[in-house]
Amino acid sequence: MSRCPPLGTEQHPFRHAQRKFPVYFPYPRREFNDIGVSLPAGMTVDTTPVPLRNGDENFDYSLVCVVENGTKLHTQRDLVVKKSIFPVAQYTAIKSFFDRVRTGDEEQVVLSAAKK
């Protein structure tokens, strides 16, 4: 059995199409990020990522990014691994889930100079 690296420490831990050994996470866990960013004076948000929610009996992922009062960007990201060991037969589903997580994490916020 080979261990998977801690979440978020590798660019793409499930990059291979196939796997020979079960997937092992050291323990079930949750990564929750709640980030607020005050926008610089004269800047506005043009676009934010579309809210995402993916989940099943083994994993949950959500990403929400909103503008508050036109002056603050508020992002919440929640990733939950509900168990530790997954048989090789589940690798395709695990890879697909983490591919969606990576896609969501790579979404961008676009800022522009406020119109005068």
C-alpha cells in the first residue's frame, strides 16, 4: 500500500491514469479555508468563480467566492476526506474527484480598475 501525500502539498497527486496499490490517506480530515481580502482602492471585481459543490460518501468539496459591499472578496473552500483507505477499484472515482477539486482551486478572480 502506498501513502498519498498530505492534501495540498503536491500539484496533482492523482495524475496517473491507473494505480497498482490501494489509496491511503493517513487519517480522515477536513481542510477549511475562510479568506477575506480587502480590495485596493480603485479596484473592482469583474468575475468570481462559480460556486462549486461536489461530494459523495467518501469526499466533499465546496468553493464559494463572493464580493461583500463591493470592497471585500470573501472565499470559503471546504475539502473533506471521510475515510483513510480506498481499494484500487475506486481509484478512477478518486482521481476524477480530485481532478474536479484541482479545477475548482485553479479558478481565478478578475479585478479591474474602477470606472471614474
